Amino acid sequence: MAASTSTSSTSSEQQPTTAERTPARVLARHAIDAILDKKGRDIVVMNMHHVSNVADFFVLCTADSDIQVKAIVDSVQNRIEEKALERAWHVEGYEHRQWVLLDYVDVVVHVYSKEKREFYNLERLWGDAPSESVPDDADDAADVALLQEPAAEQQPETRA
């Protein structure tokens, strides 16, 4: 990305501590819901747990214009701040609105123009990561299997 803009919480509000942080799965679901609200397309969630220590999840989407890139990015930031009380640790590309990266440490959201998405092709670059597409007409992220809580191990029944 050509230019970099870093934002961090500079107000008197503090980020939640590690113990209070919102789980990555929940942050990713909030991001997807915000993207769907602004009609982002080609949403893909990538589980990065076992392929990189960069983040737990990547959320990728495509926007049809630079105005939509801005609308999606603003929507993601607002929703996560409102629902999870968290702000992006780092933001890149906001001024150019071709590829904006929102880094929430455990979740990285990538909002692309169609051309940048095709050129950088992160799905191919991180092809070893399990991924799941979210239908463009989905109501929300509730059905994204990669973002479901792992099933608790069931204890065998004891017989008396």
C-alpha cells in the first residue's frame, strides 16, 4: 500500500485489557455484519491460527467504489467500537480508499477495490489457511462456521 496511516487510541478512553478483550471470533462477526450492512461483496473469512501469528482471523471484502470502501471501513470501525468497545490498533490506506487494512490485533479486516483484491489475492497467498465465503445476501455472520465457538468436549456418561 502506498501510504500508511496509523491510528491508535489517543483519547482518555482506554482499550480493554487482555483479560477484557473481545474474543477474535466475535470481532470478526461484528466486522462481517458491518460489511453486510454496507453491501460489501465477496466476503471471505480466513482462519490464520495455524498458518501465521499475524492474527487469528482475516476478514476480506470487495467494494464497488472508493466511496463504498470508506462506508464499509467506517461501518466496521463504528460497529466494533460500539459493540466491543475496541478501536483499530492500526489503520492503513484510508486516504486512498483502494485497500484499507483495519488491524484489531487478533482480527485484520481488509477492504478492497476490485482491482486491488485481484492484484494482491491474499486468498492465494495464504492458501493454507482454512477459509469460508460469506454469501453476499447473508443477513449476518451467525452462520459462518469458522467463527463458531468450538464444541465443548463432552464427558462420557457414567453409569451407576
